[in-house]
Amino acid sequence: MQQSPVYLPLWPIDRLKRQAPDAAPSPEAPLVLAGRIGNRRLVTAACARAQDLGISAGMPVSKAQAMVPGLRVLPHDPDADAASLERLALWVLQRVSPVVAVDPPDGLVIDSTGAEHLHGGEDALLETLIGRLVMSGVTARAAIADTWGAAHALARYVADPMHLAEVGTAEALLSPLPLAALRLPPATLASLRTLGFVCIGDLLHQPRAPLTRRFGSDLCRRLDQALGHASEPIEPLRPSELVEVRRSFAEPIAAAETIARYIGKLVVQLCAALEERGIGARRLDLLCWRVDAHVQTVRVGLARPQRDPQRLTRLLCEKIETISPGFGIEILSLTAVMVEPLDARQMASSLLEVPAPDLSGLVDVLANRVGARGVYRMAPVPSDVPERSVTRIAALSEPVGAGWPDHWPRPTRLLPRPEPIETLALLPDHPPAWIIWRNIRHKVARADGPERVFGEWWKRDAEMIAVRDYFRIEDEAGERYWVFRAGDGEHAETGSHRWFLHGVFG
């Protein structure tokens, strides 16, 4: 099990800019937030520009204003920061991972066990999450490590913007980090520095008894948690509005058949609760609390809102093999983390009309095995440029209302990007006599074309006069390809006049 803290170093500033964009200054203008600690008015947060000018949290506001004339100072609202951070955690819970906790005042903790394969692995999951946060105007850094304590430290002092720690390297990675990475109270940090301790490595091999007598148990506990010698369970975020059912066991359970039986009972209870509210589940999380405080998770998604106990039970039971019960599971919790309205509908009579086939069950099974992004269908896009003429949409999306172009045949398989080929064409408007593609020579027996495709000048100036001439060719073995020449064959400004293979006909 690996923990993935996400650190939001500019969270108060980013939240203000997102929620009140009109009140926020331009990115070039330095901005700080101020709050009162006792009778002193101190800087509580500073934007990146202000930090570059030497302003830091904890500095008196008067000193900061003297250092940077024209500095904008706004009041800090910690309660709004906390509420917004919890909303962000709920968003991550619904779309990224079954186990998410708030790490105030500026972080989240994610345990993606059981859902990482749906995103292509833990590193891909975090990379996607950080990308979405950055696109939304939120600065973020993250790390993956064996323990929450180690990952928390790496996210704040090493990640740029991500750091993936190898298993068993926590001690080596933590040793050079400052003492503040251990999440200790400021008074403890000041005392340690007075005694000459600078980094975590200075504490690792010190006798524990004197440290405990002088600083209490927190110091050694934080060290053990960071190194994995002491557990630090995550308390998952579970807002009251989520539909959740749970079952506690007097004796822990571990057998797959027993887990499956109680999953079925929980699903029936959950579906009853969903029906009362007139909603259906789009995403379910099963949390298995083990006796050793570890949480095993199972996440399943649905293409359409559902509250069919049989279907939901089948999807969840298919994941039982991914659950490691350890010494036993003492609590099972089933939560509908994403829901949508679902009204009761009368079944159509087969005597009056033929019911449309329901493919949602098949899509759900495939998507939960290979990931939601691995199940899709293609839809046409109004564009003459081949690589822009199709797009991926959800497998059960409504028709887009556009048809496929039929004035020229299109290849069954379009390559991700055109691949260069060697060839010989007699005249500018003649097809090639032969091609060499991937070091194999093909002699052209038949050809059809050219089909001229013009650039989309309204998207890029470089395509103002760009053209491509496409040919369908067939070699002596009967294989058919789609090739084009970049340019019109006469004027250099229309393209490079190089040849490319762009597709293969079935």
C-alpha cells in the first residue's frame, strides 16, 4: 500500500483567485494575505511573485509593505480555505480514488489502492490529477511513498511537481530533509535546532529514551510513522450527503464466499436507499477495514445510473480477488460516491415494439476491467483533415448528429500520425510507382486519386496555403494503403513535397 499526499503550496492564494477572479490582481502584481495573531498583523500567505521578492509567511505586514511598495494585502479567511479544501477532496473522492482525506491546511492524502489500474497506474493517476489542478489554476505537488509521513515530506521538500519513491528507500530519502518535514510543533522544532539538530538524519540513530523524556512521545512517533515502523491509518472523507451502508462483524471475515455474501446484502440495502431518493449509482466504493487498520478498496463505475442489485453485486464480486483480507475484515462499507437521477420506468412490451439492446452491462464489465478510457467509440467531426475528423466519445453517448463522409473512401485503420515513406511518382498528379514503408518495398499495382485536402487556415496561419494530395494504392499482394504528398508537387510554399503513409484499408 502506497500513500500519495498532494501538496497545495499556494492554496489560500489560488482559492482566492479562483473564487473571486475580479478581486484578485494580475499575476504580475505581488499579493499577500494577512491575519492577526494576538496583537500582531502578520503575513499568512504570499503568492509566488511576492515570495520571489523576499516575502514569506510569518513576516509582519508592515515589513512586507516596506520591502515591496505597492504590495496588495487582502484579509485571510482560513474557514473559507478549509471549506474549499474539503470540496476539492470530495471532487477527488468522486473521480480519482476511493480513499481521500483532508490534510489541513494545504494538502490532501490519497490512497488509490484498488482504483489505480483504472487510471493506468498510480503515477499516471497523480500526473493526471496534477495536470487538472494546474489547468484549474491550482499549484500542486505530489509524491508516492510507502508511508503517509514519508510521502508528506517528499511532496513538500522534494517533488517537482512529482516524486515516486522506490519501496524501502524512505530512510535514505528522508535523511537530508529538514526537521520541519516530520510535522512537529514549532516549539519542538525550535528546541531541536537549539540542540544542534538540523535534518532528519541527525535524529535517526539517536537514543530514543532521552528524546522521549525531553520532547514527549510525538517526536519518536512521527519518526516511526515516516519510516513505516508505526501505522498511520487514513480516515477517509465521507460527507453526510453520500449514500452509505456498512456492516460490522463481531468476528473478522476473510473467505471470499463470505465477503461475496455480505456484499450482496449491502448492495440490497444501498439500492433501497437509492430508490427512496430517486437516484441511481454511477460509481461505487467498497471499503474493507482490516483488523490491522489497513483499508482495502474496490471501486466500480457504471456507464449509466443503476440500482439493480443483481448487476451491482456481480460487478463488485468480480473484484473480490483483488482484496487482501490479511488477518480478517471487521467492517465492510459500501458507498455511492457518484449518483444521478433515475426515475422508475415501465418496461416496454415486446408485443408492441422490439426493445433496444441494453449494452450498458457489457460496457460496465469491460470498463471496470481495463479502465473507463479503454472503452469508447468513434464519432465524426466536421473537418477535412483526416486526423481531426474523428474523436473519442463515451461508449453509450447519444448520437452526435453528424454522419461519416462518403464522397471518398477512408481507411479502416488510421495511423496515430503519418509515417514517412520513400517513393517515386512520375508527375505531380500521378500516384507513386512504388513505396518503401518500414523497410519493406511495395510495388504499386493499382491506384486512385488524387484527393486534395486543404489546410484549415482558420486554425493556424501555417495552414493558409498548405495542401495534401491523397492516393489510395494497392500493391501486388493486394494490400491497400492510404498515402499522401505534403504539397501540390509544384510550389514549395504549399508543403515539403515529402510522402507519407497515413492509413491502411482492411
